[in-house]
Amino acid sequence: MTAPDEHLRADAVRNRAALLEAAAEVLATAPDASLAEVAARAGLGRATLYRHFENRDALLAGIQAEVLARAAEALAAADLPGCDTREGLRRAAGALVPLGTRFRILLTEGADADPEFLAARDQTLAPLLALLERGRAAGEISPTASIAWLGLALAGLLMTAVRAAAAGLIDPADAGELVAASLLDGFGRG
């Protein structure tokens, strides 16, 4: 598969990146903002935006691809195979929550209802499922919980952490421990 930027000139690559950054900023705070506002934030004209993204849906698809690429890089850098489950969850959430906060427009634009995005997201998050499987095999996670359930629970905790960090309810630096403790320890005192 060819990367979207592979055949673009250097200035076009910079413009596309600037548009995606601007869109993430503008749409996170004003989801109904116009594409003209996105272009202005990027310091570019509307014509430049439309050369890269034919409409709002194409721009959102570009944001989806960008966040998945960054998430894959962040998870690879977190070295999940080199740690136990708790530390892996801390590292993963610590890397993913700031990304989710930056690209939280995807939480409000229905990306979780798009089968193509969900398939790509599942592939990107596969290292997390492998971490959960290793944790269950090592006895760090109850064997009664299926990996599918654990993956859904973890995704929910990550989305909750993103929303809480964006609302100022938690410090993003604390997200890793909060997610790990919530998934592994629950909220009971048993």
C-alpha cells in the first residue's frame, strides 16, 4: 500500500501535514468549524486544502489515517513485548491518551461506526491485545475474561481517559496508571 505522501513534493507534504494539524486543533474545539477556518489556521488558502482533501469527509479520513499511524509508532516505541502487563498498560495509555486528546474530533465524528476505520484501528491496537493475552497466560489477568472483552474494556477506558484529560479532569501524565489500575484492579476493595 502506498503512503498518501509518497509521491508528493516536499512543500505538498508540509502543507498536508499542516492541514491535518490545523484540522485536529480547530475541530477539537469547534467541531462545526468550516474548512476555510481549518485552512486559515494552517496558514494556507482554501484552494490548497481542497487540493489535498476534496471535502470534510476526506479531511476526517486523513485525520483517521494520521492518528492510526502515530498510534502504531507510539505503541512500537512503548516496547510492550519487553514488559509485564501493568507496565505495558501504563506505557500504552501514556502514549495513546495524549494522541487521543489531540485527535479527539474522531470521538465525536462517528469513527467508531466506520467498519474500515475499526478494522484499521484493531490492526493498530493488536500489540495491546497481545499484551492482554500474555497477561492472562502469566496469571496477571483473570482467565475468565475473554480477550475480546478485555480489548473492548481497554478501548473504553482509553476513550474515557481521553475525554477526562480533554475536560481537565485528569492529568494526561496520570492516564497510564489510571487505565492500568482500572483494568487490572477494578474499583473494588476485595
